[in-house]
Amino acid sequence: MDRLQSMRIFAKVVEQGSLARAASTLGVSNAVVTRSLADLETHLGTRLLNRTTRRLSLTETGQQYLERVRQILADIDDAEALAQSARQPGGTLRIYSHPGFGQSQLAPLLPDFARAHPDIVLDVSLADRSVDLVEEGFDVGIFIGLQKFDTSMIARRLATSKVVLCASPDYLDRRGHPAEPMDLARHDCLNFQYEQLRNYWPVQWQNKRIHVPIVSRMISNSGAILRHAALAGMGVMIRSSFTLEDDLSSGRLVQLLKEHHLGQLSVMLVYPSRRLVPAKVRAFVDFMAQRFPDPQADPWLLV
């Protein structure tokens, strides 16, 4: 069995959570799936899956390998679809996006896409909830972090966004710059309405995580409200880097503790099928891939 087929079987086993279900979906026998996984692990010289009679789980190496395999398979399928789709993109392109990314990053890009593809009508919706692309009639979606989407769909990582700390120059002049994470306990904090963030912020540095006790000066479910409070000098805010690019580059806000962050969010471009992808979808996927050439990088933080 060739390497590519083994990769597809491995990815399908993880997706289905079972060798038997993967075999059924692929239309092959259980023995073929079992042998394929064994041959792949032997070739790589490492275990990818921990298997018991009741469940499967990825090893750490398996998780890392899966991310690359999914990207490789997506690239191959994209290349094949591109070769098969030569007609001019046109019609209505329905796009879903996470609101924060849609407002701060997607909106400035859409005019360039529209100029390059005058026969495409853009229909863009922003919603901070679970969205079923197929059921709701979307052609493509942009999901952030822990947002759920159907894992059977095609997903391409566009970029990685860190959740960082920032404050206004005015606030920092009055209260000083925190030199280390525990200094945040003495600052006014502008906080999201998540229970896990209510009393502590999980500040990370390399592979270490410090749960820093904080006092919230303001709590909101709106990033826009917290941003205005931060700009007005009310305290230290946490935000995804993709929402901060203009404020950081202009100096309206200052990134704090640059070696630290509160997690990383994947920015994922998702569309329903890799077979016979409509030219309008292919055009948008290629456009976004060109704008975000390094899916592992955070392009929004100042060096």
C-alpha cells in the first residue's frame, strides 16, 4: 500500500474514532486498515495511536503527525480540484466568519478579492455561535480556536493567533509596567465573562503555565467594550492578536510581557467538500492562502 493511501486511512481512523468505522467508510476490510496502520508506524519508527479494545487515542507524536497529514491531504486535494476546475469564478459566495476575525481582518481583505473576481457576489455573515455550514447554506467559513465545525469538512489553518496582554500608555504611566506575570495581581484587569477567567489568568511561558490571581475592573462578553475600556486607560486587557494589530502598531495599546501569552488560537478556513469544489470557493480559498502563507505564524504581533 502506498504512503499516501496509508495517510488517508490514518486520518480516517482518527476522524471516525474506530478502525471498524473507518474501514466501513472507506469500503475496505478491517484487516486492510489494521495492516495499513501497522505498516505506517513501522515505516515511521514510532507509535501514532494507542489502541485498546474500547478506544483509540493519539500519542503526542500521532497528534503532530495528524496535523501535517491533514494539511498534506488538503493540499493534494486542492491541487487536483484546481486542475479540474478551469471555469471563471462567479455567482454568490456565502461566507461565515467569527465576528472578531471578520471585523478586524476579513473586512479589509474582501475589497481586494471583489476587485479580482468581479463576477462573484459576496454574502458575508458574522456570528459568535456554532454554525453548520451545510445546513445554513454557507460555501466557506472561518472558525477561531475552540469553535466547533464538522470534522468531515476540509479545514486549512490560515494562521495562529496568541491571546496577549495589553494596556494603554496612559494606564501604564499611572500604574507601571508589569515585569512578571504575578505583577498582574496588583493591576486592574478587563476580563471576559468566562468562568475559567473570573479569578485567575492562565499565563503561559514556553511550556510553563502560571495561574495568576487577578482583580477584574470590568467584565463583559463584548471584546469591543473591553477594547474601549482599555483605550480609555481602565486597565490591562487580554485579546486575540488578530484584533489588536492596528492598536499595537499605532501605539494606542502596548503589548505587555511579550514572552508570555494566555494561549494560542488556530484560525481555520473550512469548506464542505474537496470534490468538485466550485470555482468561486476555490478562488476564495486560494486568495486567503496567499494572504496567510505561514499557518504556524502569528502575523499580527509586532516583533
